[in-house]
Amino acid sequence: MKSILPVAVIALAGLTGCDNSNRTVRSSTSPAPSSTSGRTAEPDNTAVNQRDRDANAKTPIDQNENQKDVSTTAEIRKLVLATKDMSFDGRNVKIITADGKVTLRGPVASDDERKAIDKIARGVAGDSNVDNQIEITGKE
């Protein structure tokens, strides 16, 4: 019991020094403030969320942890990141490898980005081992 006492005293001391008087709390139902205008828009991910609930939809949790699949994903990611002028979304596309099969998912800015990522994945995993589900949003 003696060993717990110093930890409890330090924890209490830390809590007494907290001052929350200047914090602004926003409810989870209120929209985030917009920096570009006085109006805000709620994001609508309803269709994406419904699609991702499909039992057959690959998500990052489906990534296998064997060395071959991890290496495949890492090699594709490295080449995508090295691609010049790739948008933020393109750099963050989901790359999921399971049993040698690569699934590409997520939004990209253009068809050119979609094709570039697809070409990289096929070059690493082979033409018949890539399922390209990348969506084009047109946003940079």
C-alpha cells in the first residue's frame, strides 16, 4: 500500500493544478466551425459508412500480418509516397494485402491518380492480384 501512496499524491497534485475555465466545449451534434465562411456544412458520409458495413468490404483490419503481405503493402505504400504531385488523399489511400491479393480503397483527386496507384500495385503484386476500388472525388 505504501508504494501506491506516492503515485496517488502526484496524481492528485496534477489534477488540482488543472484549470478548465478557458476551454470551449462543443457538443457532438453541433457542426465544426468553418474558417472560410460563417456557414458550416455537416459532412455526409452515409453512403460510405453503409458501404463499409458490407461484410465483403475490405478494411485495414483485413490486412494479413505475414511477412509477404506486410512487405507487399509496404512496397506499394513506399512507391505511392514517392510519386510526384500525388494529392493528400492519394497518399493515404488504403492498401490492404491478404493472401497476396491487394485491395485499394479510398478517395483520390483524379483518374490519373487512380491509374498511377493501380499501376504501382499491379507492378508489385501482379495484374491478377489487385482489386482497385479507389473512388475519384475531384478534390485536391
